[in-house]
Amino acid sequence: MTLHLYNTAHRRKEEFVPLKPGKVGMYVCGPTVYDTAHIGNARPVVIFDVLARLLRHLGYDLTYVRNITDVEDKIIEAAAKNGESIEALTTRTTKAYHDDMAALNALPPDLEPRATEHIDGMIKMISTLIEKGHAYEAEGHVLFDVTSMADYGKLSGRNRDDMIAGARVEVAPYKKDPADFVLWKPSTEDMPGWDSPWGRGRPGWHIECSVMSEATLGITFDIHGGGRDLIFPHHENEVAQSCCAHDGAEFARYWVHNGFLTVEGDKMSKSLGNFRTVRELLAEAPGEALRLNMLSTHYRQPLDWTAEGVKRAKTNLDRLYTALQHLEGVEAGPLEPAPDVIAALEDDLNTPQALAALFALGGEANKATDDAAKARIKGQLLGSGALLGLLQQTPKEWFQGGTVHLKADSIEARSELGSPVLTSVISKENIEALIAERDEAKKQRNYARADEIRDNLKAEGIILEDGPNGTTWKRA
């Protein structure tokens, strides 16, 4: 089977054929770094991380680009509210983003352009659009003229009224058409700004990605990804800018979008009290469990994030790591994904089906008695896990790492973001010291003390397992 992806532009699943044989360029819209990332921000990171892993496994020379938006009105507002410089805000929130995504086992992109590094390119593209009659200057602003593009709206398939309503555009007297969108806007002295032919100002959001994708991947590239919420207006406007700047040349050939995310059945909102950041969730469950929970739903479907789903993901990972535990001492065969896992992912990243195949392998591991079968299964478990970004630890690391908790009572335990630092409730060293004390208590026939230690550790979520080779432990 060959890779097939659902192409939003054509509203159908299509065989993936890259522009250049053996090479793939993929651009995914990254974060606007004004606050810590929420779970909705993380979903496309995990999805496109799996796609990147798959493309490389299939032998493609991939250039994966994910941008950083470090100039935008939300950043200006957040910095002013926090009483800090924009540079300080964007530096620490970018670091937090990197740390949180790494905790979800997401590999970094090959290139990570920042909007502020490409201002000259944005000014050049805007000037080109004006020269070609697709943009105009008005009261210090430069706007794209949507009426100049006959097929504006082709990506989203929206009619004109829907586009105007969906864009939530500001009604402004200087606009020729209500749907026209900003390419450049004036900046006051207390705002970030750059000199331009239209005065000191800053770019609009949409032009940033058009310029950064071209600078890193060229005028036409293979895959453009992001959340479904970006189809309109952001991606629609990227298409308009890039195609019109280059006389109709194709922009992205495959548009891949992940579905919306809700929390416990409701739209995520601070006002509803269900706004979940990745950093908060990492205090409640391992990053690998959060990742598995995301992959349990097909990427194009809506994902309802629930505590029960995270709990189920943690239990399923326990099963997989237990299967690997049964294979300890067995030299793994070739670290290749199971054929069923590859087939599922080649079918428009069907991660639920891929996970079903992975769990089936885990079941085989528990029943295998033949050394050759054990070696094959172990290699396929590890190879499949690597393709999905799972099973990245040893069984011992998984069971003894456990859930990390917030140590909120310590004034010193604060991160640069002002959030409580993540620390474990009881350290590995303390656990092993208590086990040694329990062993000594049993030797002294002080069974009351031995039971007390066992019960105290159980209350801390530490499970002791006595066996012929001594006592082992794991976190519940």
C-alpha cells in the first residue's frame, strides 16, 4: 500500500505523490508565543510528528518546518498586562512550548523560522502584491483586495457571506471590501515596528506564514498542516497571498487538517473552567499517556479530552510495558514496525487502527514461548512504538517514573513561568531506602514494621511486589 492523505483542498483522500521524487517539504503552523500551550495547541504537534516519522520511515528525505509567531497583537497585549518586555515574554514562552512538546515525545522540526526574522521578505511580498494589483494602501494599512482573486475561498469552500462572518473582520472605512484583510498595519512608538514604504508598522498574521514557508520550502511545496480552525481565514488567506504574488503558481499541494478538541464534552474555555494547558496535564499524567490519548482518536475527527480517556491511556501503556517486561532478556529482532501498523498509518494516519495492531502485538508477547517469536515481537513492538512516538522508555523507567505531581506548597518550587515546578511526591532513593528497611525488618521478624512500610508506600501510590529475586516496585 502507498500513503494516502485526506486533502482538504479537494475534500477527498488521495495518494500522496511528492513534488520531487524522494523529497518532501512539510509546513505546519506553529504557536503564537504569548502564553503556555494548551492541549488544543498540542494536538497538531503530535499528529504531524507521527506523519513526519512515517514519511521518514517510508524513505522520504523530509524537511519539516514549523514556525514561531513572535509578533502579533496577543503578544503585545500579554506583555503589557504582565509588565514585561515582548522579548522576555516570547523567550520564556517559546522555551516552555519546546519543553512541553518534548514531554509529549514530539521531535523538533527541522526548521523553526520566527516571524521577526522574515520582516524584509514580508515587505517584499506585500510590495509585489501591490504592484500586481492585489493589494492597496489605506491610512497606513496595506490590505489584500479579495475581489482581485477570482477563486478566493476555494480552499474553505465558503460563500462570500460566510467568509465575511467567519473572518470576524473589523469594520473599517478604509477597506474597499468588508472581506479585505490586513497585510501591514501601523505601529505606535510603544509597539514593535519596522520601517516600510507605508510607514513604521508590523505585519498581519497571514502574511507571516506565506513568507516563512516560501523562504524555507520554496514557492510550491508538498504538505501544509494545521488545525481545522485555521482553514479559514488563515490558510485561505495564505493561499490568496502566495498564489497572487506568484501569478497563480500552486502553493501547497496537500492540505492536512486535524479536527477540533473539546474538554469533557464542552468547548475549552477559561470562563467554563475547563481550559487545560499541557503543563497542567503533565502534572497529572505522563506525557506518553497524554500522547496515546490523542492518538486514540483519528486526527480528522473531533477529540473530546476527558480524565477517563487519560486514565485509560495510562492503563493501556501499562499493558504494553508489561508485555515488554515479559520479553526482558530477549534480544530484539529487527526494529521494524509491524506491517499492520504501517498499513494503518498509510491509510490517512489511522492511528486508532495502528494502536489496535500494537495492542495485538502486546497480547502476542504475553503468550509467546518460542525465542524466535519473542525476538520478532519485541522488535516489532519497539519499532511500532518508535513510529508512533510511544514505548520510549524501558519498563523499569515507565513503572518507576509514574505520574509527576505538583509541589504547590513550596514557594521556591516555581518555574520561570510562575507555575509550580513538577516534582515527584516521593523520590526513587527514598523508596529504595524504605524497601531496604522493610527487608531488614522482615529479617528481624518485625513484621508489623514491614507491613507498615508496605502500607505507607501503597498510600503514596507505590506498589511493592515480592518475588524470588527480591522486592521490586512500581508507581500505580
